[in-house]
Amino acid sequence: MARTDDDNWDLASGVGLTATIVAAGRAVASKDPRGLINDPFAEPLVRAVGVDFFTKLMDGELDMSAIAKVSPRVARAMVDGNAVRTKYFDDYVLHATNDGIRQVAILASGLDARAYRLPWPTGTVVYEIDQPRVLEFKTTTLADLGAEPSATRRTVPIDLRADWLTALQAAGLDSAAPTAWLAEGLLIYLKPEDQDRLFDNITALSAPGSMVATEFVTGIVDFDAERARTISNPFRDHGVDVDLAALVYTGQRNHVLDYLGAKGWQLEGVPLAELFKRSGLDVPAPDDDDTIFIRGALTGQPR
């Protein structure tokens, strides 16, 4: 189903299903004996969503290389890519809070369980912003598991296309204090102008010393819809109704490094291959991924 300006979703449909896909990847990666990441909540959350394909995948009943019709090496790189991405953003928020930032805002938080699984410094407040149904599902499921947040967790049930700034401040975010912002796995699902507006809003609420992290897919400018549909086919063959090509917004958009740099953010960007190297993993072929991982701080000095 094609995107609309007022589309909505849960965790088994539309854009929400991509959160379940990523969480299933974290669950599989967490079982890897190399110990790249440990997300003990990913598996029970995905099981609670109730999509049979992902349950079988986590249980090892399905072979991802056979499903996706790729080599075992490529299938492993898919799992590893999810793991190094998770580790990159875990390290980012822990670095920010260990350096003194005490409020963290996770945009489009989906099945992100960082508020529960990371060792937050005392006094940290984690704000999670997402669709009301998504947040309600995650909160209820984790409560049923007996899980307790390791920080003060505040949910902000609102679509990012609405006035989330007001809602976030009403939930308690102090715009006079530094914030660590996290926009993981989000930008490709925003229109180019909505991406700019998102970063305008982040900047407007950020005190000097605030930090931001995200990833930017450079290939979204000349997005290969046919390739995305090919990637979707294995899911569809196993009863998962998803068309990745229909969920993303393609075409020309501002590069995050340039756009935020002009607003006084001092940023660094690293390619996915570098994250593989940092974790001691075999680097995928250069054309396997064109994602740049970005983090930095607000200094107020445009570059």
C-alpha cells in the first residue's frame, strides 16, 4: 500500500512492520555467540507482535540465505549490519549520558528497548516518541514480562508529522538543557521536506551541547524500487504483506551532514563498512550498502 500524508500503522503493518523486521534482526544478532549486541527484549516483543515468519526466523526454523536467495556470507552480513548499527547507537547514547546529558529523545522508537536494557546514569530521562498504538503495545508487553525501565521513561504518543515539539515539552523535556537525540531507521520514511522539518525542530529544542545521531542513505536519491521489491519478495512469499518500495520516500533531499552543519551542528559521518571494521567483522562488498552513520553536537557555529 502506497504512503499517504495521514497513514497510520501498528507493528504488523505498513511502516510499523519495519520496526518488527529490525527487532527480529536484533533478536537473531543477540543469539550470535560473538556477542556483538545483547537485546533480551527484542525476541519477546517480536513474538508478541505475532507474525509467524519472524517467530520461525528467530527460532532458526527458516534459513535466511535460502529465503533471500543469497549466499550464507551475504545473509550473515545482513545480521551483522543490524548488530553494528545497534551498537553504534547504543554507544552514542551512553557516551552522551556518561558525559552529563540527562535527557534522551528517541524519535519513532518502535520496538527500541534501550530505556530498559542500557545502563543509564542516575537521573536519565528517556523520551520515546511514536504512534500511540506502537507505544501502548510495547509498554504493555514489557510490563507483562515484568520488565522495568533502567531510566525514567516517558512516552510521547504522537505522529512525527504532527506537533510533536509541543507534546514532547508537555511530557517534560527541558529545552534549556542539552538533549541527546536519536533518529534511527527513520529518515527514508519521511518526505524530503519532512526530513528538513524534523531537523529544524530538533535544532529549535536543542540547547548548546545537545547531541544528535542518525543514519543517511545516500542512495535514496536514485532509489532502485525494483531492487526493494526484490528484497520484499522473500517476506511476501512467507505471508508477510510488505512492499518496502512503497514505504519509503525517494528522490532528491538534503544531505544530513550539510543541512545540520549549516545550523551549527558539528558532525562526523562514517560508512557502514567502517562499523564492520571497528567490530572486527568482514566488510561487505562496497556496493552492498550506502548508509552513512552520523553523530555530533550542537556548538552554534555553522561550518
